[in-house]
Amino acid sequence: MKLYNTLTRKKEEFVPLEPGEVKMYSCGPTVYNFFHIGNARPFIMFDVLRRYFEYRGYKVTFVQNFTDIDDKVIKKANEENTTYDVIAERYIKEYFTDARGLGIHEASVHPRATENIAEIIDIVKTLEEKGHAYEVNGDVYFRARSFKEYGKLSHQPIDELESGARIAVGEQKEDPIDFALWKAAKPGEPSWDSPWGKGRPGWHIECSAMARKYLGETIDIHSGGIDLCFPHHENEIAQSECCSGKPFARYWLHNAFLNIDNQKMSKSLGNFFTVRDAAKVYGYDAIRFFMLSAHYRSPLNYSQESLSQAKSALARLNAALGSVRFLKENGNDGGETEAEKRSEEGFETYRRKFCESMDDDMNTADAVAAVFEAVRDINTVCAEKTVTKAYAEKADAFLNELCGVLGIGDAPEKKDGADAEIEKLIADRQAARKAKDFKEADRIRDLLKEQDIILEDTPQGVKWHKA
């Protein structure tokens, strides 16, 4: 498998530190609100990467943090006249609601910054002892120029980085490019005891501390949105490598921006909205499918048209899944036909195309295309009156295999009480038709149609899927 490494600006063969194991760290949300549609892209894309590694037999340890102490969290708490931990707890729960909706698996560990204060202080103390950090009135800053490779991730000389740096009011840095490791307590703010007095951690240091604690001093992959490349990830590298004397992360992966109607998402433009709001209109599944429709390093344009197209494509996939699952129960009990055997032989071709696409820097767009080539072939076979249960079983297993890696399609575990009610209505409609009560049959069909349930009469019985 080859991955594009932001650090080297080229695709590199992925070779893990330990054979058969992958250690991944991906930046999580700052929990002061629902996460927005742009945040969803890295959460989804790096969930797919993790799934694919597991599909290929790797043991993956995946860490995604929660920033639960931050200026934004404190500001939100003050606005609501409550405490930072109440705000953090609320939006961590809301994160998991949306993440589950999007099919994002929970990380191996979801550490919080406030749970790792001791580890953060330990790194800051080490940096200070080595001369890479200094204290001013309770604030502790990192000396960026003490790390000779500063700027190696963003590929910018330190003088160019300095030209855009500023010293904020109240800061007493030696150099504008230096950054905060520890912030002295302000009146009314939450704080923790430290060698420099009461205070709280800076943003960048928390990820270094949590990556080291749960994955070790050198990890395989660190990922996040391209907006985090500088300064966040650049600063993580500097402080981590100055502390340990070892490389921090061997592969750096960054997804491109998500635009809204061809414009950068911005509150000032009024095009800033949450996953929760988008899901009410299009559904979580369509959002995930949409994100996979482009390569993760390519800019992606979010629009009503693109989400509608994603929803339609997903409906075609789910219809195919519904067909094979229906035929597993209602198909022919005889031996497989020649057409079915040829189709099964094609599964290996589609599987190879899928894996070649994923091995090429996680090209999900081409991987999805391989799935839909298989769907077209399977639909052709399933249109025959003689489809066997044996073929349907194999086709279902094959589609589940590839869709499971991408996290798309209606999985059997998604069935719930609503599905049972739909199937009961379909059975009632069949009974009404048999009794020649066509008025009742039509009433039930219209009721199902209002719920976007499409019925299809086949020689094997009635199939249904959601529009």
C-alpha cells in the first residue's frame, strides 16, 4: 500500500514499525458545539483507512482525542453560566451520536486533554530542562528556533513562517514564532497545579502527550485536515521530537478542504452548518457516501445537488443489497446456473480493483466505482427468474465484504423495529390482494410510499427498499 506523506510530499510504500500492527493518531474535535460538515471529512476518511488496514489483517490501535479544555470551551461555558466540564461532556455525547450515524467506529482510545495533565506537564518540564522551552510569569513557551527542522512538515523556511507570526496582547514571547505549551491561569478560568503555578495546557501539547502515552514515542500514522498542517501538526513535531529525540510520526496524512457551493465554509458567509442539520435533510448514510466519492486529498464541493446524487447512488446500492438478501430466502433451491458461476468468477476481479484502488493512497472514489461495477453485474443476474439461493448468498457476502470496508450500504445490523413494521405492512398488503381487497392493498401501498418505501413484485415475491 502506498500513502501520500505530507512530510516528504510523495507517495511512499507503507511499512509499519511493527509487522502486522498499525499505530494511528487522528486529531479529534474541540467539544464546545456539534461538529460541522467539514469536520466530518477527516473523521470519515480516516475511519475508512483504519477499516481497510483491519480488512488487510493488521492489528490497528487508533487514538482520537477530545480537546475538552480550550478558549472556545471556556467561552461557551461562560455564555451558559456553567462549567467547562458540563459543556465538554454534553458535546462528547453529541459527537458520538453523529459519529455513530455516520458509521464511524469508536477509536481504540478517546483520551481527553484534562485526563492527561500529568503527562502534559512531564513533557513541558523535559522541554524546559533541555532548553527548548522557557517560562514567563507562569506561561511556558516553546523556542521554535531551537528545533532546526521547524517548518519541515509545511515545507516553509522559518523566516517565512515568522513573517506571518504575531505576539498577542499579554504574551511575552522571545520570538513571534514561539508558541504556548502552558498558559497561566486567568481569573475565573479552570486551572491545574504545575511547577509554573496554576494554569492549563496549550492546544498543541495535548496531542503530543496523548500520542506518546497511548502509542509510544514514534507512531506510524498521524492524520487530520490540511488546515491542521500548520501550525498544529508542525508544533506537535517540534515539541515531540525535541522531547524524545526520536521521529514523532513516520507518515503524515491530510485531507483537503470541503467547500460549500464552491465557497470556503465560513460563518460570515452563512454557509456554516453542522452534520446534525445536514443529516436531517439527506441522512447520515448519504453524507458518508458523498465524502467517499472523491479522493481524500482532492477538494470536495458540498451542495444540494451533490448530496442528492449521493443519496440516489446509495439507494441503488441498497436496492441491490435488498435483492440478494431477499433471494437468499426466496430464490431457487437448484444448482447454480452458468451465468451465476461466471458472475462469481468476476467477484475476484472486482475485489482486485477495489484493493488496487485502496492501495493507491486510499482512492475511495475508484474503490466505490469497483463496488458499483459489481452491483451492475449482480443486478443483471438477479433479474433472472431462476436465481439460486446459493448465488444470492455469495453475492450478499461479497457486497458486505467491500461495503463493510467503506462503511456504506444497509447492513443487516441496521434493521430495527421500523423495518419489522414495514415487512408487516407488506404481508398485510399481500393478504389483502389474495382476498381481492384491492382498496386495502392500494391503501397500504400508498402508506408505504409516503415513507419512501418502494415495492417491487417479482416471481419470487415482493421486494422492498427505501427510495
